[in-house]
Amino acid sequence: MLTGRPPSRTGRAAMTAAVATRWGMGSELLGHADALLGNPKAGAGELRFLANRLVEALRDALRVADSRGRRLPGLDEDESGAFG
């Protein structure tokens, strides 16, 4: 959550732990994705479930990147909404 104030030491530690957890979950998800996509017998339901989880993981990654981008000095949002 962006409050306009720098995060406290506890807040930074919590953010770091949350990012580490997401990183591990994302890595695990990629391993499952590789296995499932390599299985010619994978069903449509399994692939749909996988696609939904991958979308969730990408959404989380973009949220973290956006949050970190907002904290970098000198970066402004361009007309597409991206930072750079």
C-alpha cells in the first residue's frame, strides 16, 4: 500500500517476505506449467486451471513491479500507464 511515507523497517521486512513467498510460488508454478504443457494427455480443464494461475502470478508480478517503480525517484508514468 502506498501511503506517501517511506515504509518502516517492519513494513520493508514484511514486503520482502511477501515478495520472497510470491517468488517461490511463481517458480513452483512454472515447474508445474512445464510439466503439464509437456504432457500430451493434459486435458482442457487442467490447461484452463494452469492458465488462470499463470494470469494470477503475472498480475502479482506486475503489481510488485508497478509498486517498486512508483518508489523510484525520477520515473514518471507515460501515456500508456507504464513507468520508464
